[in-house]
Amino acid sequence: MSVRIAQFNHSEYGTIWGEPGDQLKVPGTYETARTFSGELEIVQYYGPWDYVFRIRDAEKARKLAIIAEQTCRNPNVGYSQNNGAAPRTTFYDALKAAGWDPTKINRPVNGDCSSGMAAWLNAVGVEIDRNMWTGSEKFLLEQSGWFLTLSDDIWTDSEEYLMPGDILLKAGHTALILDYGDEMRSTIPAEVTRDMWQRADPSTKGRQLGVVHKGAFVETMLPLRNGRWYLVSSGGWRGWSSAACYDWQYTVEITGHMVNVRTWPNINSEVIQVVMLGARFPSTGISTEDDRGRTWYQISVSNMLGWVSGFYSTLEGYV
């Protein structure tokens, strides 16, 4: 199942102008369809983007995705960048008046991609200027202290590592992710071996976000950065941490010579790397059997999740 994007698209005129409400929604689609078009729409992922902003609070991310989808399904919310009858901030004002519940907006209003994003963020408790535009968005999001800025192409050019609540930004447009990418459905549990900082950036100079104490268990969210920094979720809070600060709860040891790591647990799938006898790799702890009854283990190698045959490897757990 592919990742979806929620977005303010364009007005009924295909320009910056638009009458209040969504004149382009087709009854029978926007109510229940997984994807649909309109002035606001939910579409399959497309890219590339310049930046992905990941909110540090996992619960806020979850709520953000829900509010965005509810907004797109409300025909009272339309698109306009500027209009005397319903300028782009009327959606923000209506959402605030409705107690930040988009399902309760019952009069035609308008927003655009950036003012709409500002409204969604304020709805989950992230205070952002309602007049935000795409040219100021990166600065305002980073200044708020709520976001991690992800700019590697593994995030900006693909849906695989995206999560609900991720904000997409490129010149002139911003949108929001509603679903998990395939590679973000798995996280690697690890035990913290000494007190460590969560940081806003994958660097020892990155702003300190909080301490995770020795003995805690965290979830590391692939992919790693430069082999030394992982995205870590602890107690619902996300940040970067040094890979030297924890032990994997599960590892896989390679017991064969020159073993193939494959994209899927099947001997016919693509080989992404060859690993050597005695090497050890972090593992999600997930195993499966192929159609021949052979066991496969999922491991982390070179910024990717892959699979190794249990005939040539052994899964070990710390718990």
C-alpha cells in the first residue's frame, strides 16, 4: 500500500484565486475514497522534495496526520492564496474557532498550502505564524524547536522512510504525509549503555534535546546517518543519537562465507550487499520463512534493511 500525501492543491480556477469552499470535490469520492482530487486532495506520494521535517513528538505527528486528512475531506475548505471574500487565512480562523476540529467547520472558507500547514500545526499545539509562506517555512519550523530537518535523498526523493505527520517542502509548495513508508514499519530495539543526548542534528554540535538514561530501551528508526548516528524514539520523543551509546537488543551473526543480503526473504530477490563470515549486524528481530521453508532474518546494513538466510546466519537476542 503506497504512501499518501494530503495537500492544498489549487482553486476551481486553477490560479491563486478561489471562491470560499471546495468547488472541485466530487461527491462519492472525498467522503470515503483512499485518494481523491479537489481543491484540497489526498494523492499518492510524488517527489522529489527539498526537505522533510519530522516532528519530535510522535503523538503530535499522529494527530497532525488525522487533522490533515479530515480537513481534505471537508468540502467547506477550499483553496485561495488571496481573495476578498475568503483569503487564505480564513481556514486558520475557522479551525481555531472550531476548537481545532476540522470536521466542525460548517461554512465555506479558504486556505493555501502554507497557511493550511500553519493551521494544522497550531491544532496540535505547535505555535506557528498563521501567515507562514513556503519561503519562510523552513526557518519557522526549525526555529520552533519541534522538528528534525531531514535533507538526505533517502527521505526527500522516496516514500520508503516517511511517516505520518512528516512535512514535505520544496520551492512554492508544502504538503503532509499520511502513511508509513515500507521501511519505517520496522524499528530496531536497543538498550542504552550510558546516558546519551538526543540531538536535533546528527552531530556532536547538534542542539541538545534531552537525555536518555542508561538502562532505558529505545527504538532506533532507520536509516542511520554516516554509520554513526541513528534516529531514536524514546518515550515518544524523537532525536538523533550516537550509535556508540547503546547495544542492539537483537543482532545477527554471519556464519557462512560471502553471504548475500537481499531486498526480500527469497533467494531470487535482488542482492544489496555481500557480507563476510563472523560479521555481526543489528537486527529488528523479525524472521520469516520462504516458500521452501527456509528461515530469513531482517538486518540493518549500509543504511538499508535487508534479509539474510538463516542457513548462513544466527539470530541472537539480548533479552
